[in-house]
Amino acid sequence: MLGAVSVGLSYQPNLLTRRSLDQGLITGVSGLAGYAWGVSAHSVLSSLGERLGGRRGQVAGDALVVLGSAATARMLAWQEHEPAWRSMGRLAASAFAAAGAAGMASRAVETIPRTGLRIMATTGVVSALGGGVYLGSRLMGQQVGALGLGAFRDDRGGDVADDQDRAVNPMVATGIGIATTGTLLGLAAVESRVTRLWGRGVAALIGGTPEEHAAIARGLTAVAALGVGALGLKLVDHQLGNAGEGSELAHATPPDIPEITGSPSSGRSWSDQSREGRRWLSMVLRPDTISAVMGGGEAKQPIRVYAGLSSADTEEGRAQVLLDEIDRTRALERPYVALWSPTGSGYVNYVACETFEYLTRGDCASLAIQYSVLPSSLSLADVKTGTNQTRMVFAGIAERLRKMPPETHPRFFLFGESLGSQVSEEMFEGMGVFGPESLGLEAALWIGTPEATKWRKQLWGKRSVSAPPGVGPGDIYLPRWVGDWTSLDPAERERVRYLLLQNGDDPIPKFWFELLWRRPAWLGPWGKRPPGAPRRTIWWPVTTFMATFMDVLNALAPTPGVFAEGGHDYRLELPHAIREVWRLEATDEQMASVQQALRQRELGWEAKRRWMEAEATVGPEHRAQSERKVLDDVEKWTGRASLTPADVNALIAADCQPT
């Protein structure tokens, strides 16, 4: 019964749209979780009831559990910022109430005398529960959180929920859900079989019966499962690590610019840089491009220095590599310096960085240090490493600035994205508003800060997500969504020096393990949810966790050259936020030119990467297929039809600088 309710609730909309595969996985896992809890809890309740008074005791026990648990859950009604014990107590009470109700329903079905009728009745009840919950969610006007924001902003002016149009085919999703449940049940059966074998082995070794050694057998099975899981994760890490360290043809040759790490004159091997490091370093702007975009005038060659994960074996070593590059390029003598805290893979946001280089006319230095080559979701254990390295770099910079006359100190900025936001923000844990100022930061911008970040939680305090926040504490601003920032009073906006920007439907600032046992504030009372939260969706422990996890996987799938605002995509707002929060001067006409150049470069570089890989495909037939695929993609991105290889090469030549 609980499995049916879980299946019905799994079809509720969440933050972003999803595919049939996503829906099937959510349905399969949440349905099995509901079934497993219902069976195990009902078994315990039945055993206790039978001891108290046979079958009548079981029925009475179920009723008492339902009434008592419902009353307890009512007493522990949800509160924003509630302590963990309260949410755990309410979850336990609600879970036992549901188990008791499911037990009562199953006993009612058992009173039907004939087996066939009993099966039909059970099927009918389960179908009614699942279907009723599903239809009820639609009748209540539920919708994806992104749609609740109104018109979704992007370059195309369309109303879209996120970067890709995803839809669920119920039949396909149901099939995937059944397969998922079957696979998990199969794994459970294997675990039971392995446990029995362990029990027999232990009994043969030390005597007794297998049943007497059940606890030891389960422990051995758990250890074996953890070992297999660790080996599998290590294999995945190895494969993704190779990809993260791998080379791309479009970025295989280092730029011949002394101001860039990895250039022939830098003394740093290009092979020491990761895939994302090579991308960022080779895509540096040139002075002539900056001058052309900014409408004439002199421009300088921007500095970009990077310490890749492979540049040293220790945190201290990588920090020293970056500091040595800072000294070599005389980066601190530039009037504008920014440290970019990269994502888990080492990616530095080129939209933000290029905006910085345009608006400073190239008279700037950009610094970055890598802590992982894996996607952010697999780099959570490396946050401390990233934070330590970043703190070391700031300490080294502070030492160098103390030896420089104060009037020559640069304006210093910090930028963090996604896991990079958590890495850099955790330097300030427990320091409140004094954290950024202690490092001499004039301004900082963070986008998509993960939910697990402690400093942001400390800054937010006991405020409610149901109302737009004011600026503070200090000159820090923590909007619930971009609309809070764009609608802020101009005088208040001028105060902001440290901005923690997030989209209302971005799952990264909302996903964490607490979703398994705690109802989040963004799924609070229906009339008090923040912009971007799904309307009227009900929190259901495993189901909400799985749905939000799938949203995380779907949060970023941008169209090259088309800037959008939604999910984990901040390209549309970033140039304006950099200009305003970092107080960099540019006219509206110059900003329009920068915006156009950013889109053209993104499109050109992505086309170049794809096209060069396609042309390197072995075999004329396979190469033609790969090139056709690139042509189809570029046609989709640009809205142009019947593109030829010459058209793609012209686009690349126009939008990419030679390296």
C-alpha cells in the first residue's frame, strides 16, 4: 500500500522537467522504499499485536498506532528552522501511522474468502491509491518549479522551463520503474543468498548452526558489498579522472603568451594542466579582441595563471605553484586581480572571466587552483582540500602585498561557482561578515552555492524563505532567486559588495542528504514557498530526495551561444552582476557589445572542439557521420539550415582567436 502511494507521489513535479528514464528511476526506488518500509513495519506491528491479543489484538494495535502516531505527528507539526529531533520524531510518527493504516487495509482485504477475489481487491486498492495520488497531484494544479517563475528568460525569448525540453512517457517510465524495482529486489536476493553462504562457512569453521551466526554473516556481507562498491567507485573515478586529465585537439597547443601558465616561456608543462585548465588558459582574450569589443582604445594582455591538480602532489605544493606563477607574471602589479574558485572538474566560468577581462581592458590578472578533475558530484570529499589550498594562496598573497606600498595594491575580487562556491565560502565559516574583509576582498560573487555550505547557512540565520530578504548582514546579499536581486531597490543594490546569487529552480542550493528525513523550507506551506519551488508538491522522504537528485543531474545542459537563466545556468545574469557588484566601468553600449562577443565566442569554441574531433575520426565513412552530427548540432544552435563545412569553419574563424 505504501509502495503505491510512493509511486503516485513520484510523479509529482519538482524543480525541473525530467525524462522518462529519470521518472522510471524515481518511481522504482521510491516505490520499493515504500514497500520495504510497509512490510517491515507491518511485520513488527503484527508481531506485537498478536502477543497482546491474537488477530483482534493486531487490528486494535494497528488502530492505536495510527491514532497515536497521527497525534504525535500533529504535535510535532513542521516549523521552519526546526531542530533535527523534531523532524526525525515527526517522520517516525508519520511513518508508523502510514504503516498502521496500510496494515489495516491489508487485513480488510484478507477477510475476502476467495484467493482470486483477494488478489483482485488488492490490485484495485493499490491501483486506486497510486492513481488517486497521481490524479490528485494534477487536480491541485501542481507544476514544475521553473514554470512558477513565469516567463523564463533566455536569448530566444521563449517560455521554457530549463535548457532542454524534457517530457515523460508514462508507459516508458512505468517499464523502467518496474525494471528498477526488479533489479533492486534481485540485488536484495543476492545479498540474502551470500549471507546464507557466509553463515554456513562460519558454522563450518567454528561450529554451531548458520542461524546462530546470522549477525556475523550479515556483517561479512556488508564488508564485501562495501569492498565491491569501493572498487567500482575507484574504477569510475579512474575513468573520469582520465577524461578530466585528457587532451582536446582544440586546446592541444599552448598559447604563445608569456602571461599564461603553460606557455613556452612559463616553464610549466602544458601536459601538467587538466582538460579544464587547458580550456581556460588557451581561451584567454587578446588585446586586439578586447579593443574591438570595447570600441577602441588601448588594451593589455590579460594574465591567467593556473595550478592544475597534477602540478604538485600536495596542497602546499599546488599553492606554491600558483604563487610562483603570480610572481613570475607580476600579477599583483595589475590594478585588478580576481581569484576564480573552480568547480569540481576544474572548470572556470569563462563568461564571468571574459567579462572581467573586457571591462578592465585586459589590465587584470586571473588566478585559479584546482582540487579535483572529477565532476562536482564526485568531488564532495575534496572540498576541504580546495578550501585549504585557497586559504594558502590568500596567505601567500597577503605576505606579498605587505611588501608593496599600499597605494599600489590591486583591487581584489573572488568568484566561486557551484562546488567552487562552497570551497571558497567555507574559508569564512564562523567569521560572519568579517570573513571576506579579512582577506582584503573588495567584492565577491558566488553563484549556485551548494546547500551543504555552512557559511551561507550562518549568514541566512533564522530568516524565512517566504519573504524577500533585505541586504545584510553587512554588505552581503543572499537572494532566494535572481528576481530578488534584480528587483532590489537601486540604493540597496549599490550597498552590496558580496553577492551569493542563485536561481529559484536551481537544485544545487537545495539538494542534500537531509531531504531523506527533513522537509525543507522550500517545500514548506503552499502559500509561503519561495519563487522556483514546485507548487503544492508534497514532501515524501525517498521520493523527494530522488526527484531532487535527478534535478541535479539535469540542472545544466546549455545551448552554446544562447544564454539562459534557470536551473544551474547563470550566463544571462553574470555579465551584469560582475559589472555592478565589482564596480567595473562600462557604458550600456559597451555592455551590449560584450554580451554579443561572449555568445559568439562560446558558440565558436564549442563548434571548434566538436569539429576538430569529428575531422580526426578514423575512416572516411565514420568521419563523414561525425561531421554530419556536428553540422546538425550547429544548425540547431544557430537556427540556420543547410550548413556546410565551410560555414562551420567560417564561424570558428570569426569567433575563436587563433592559439
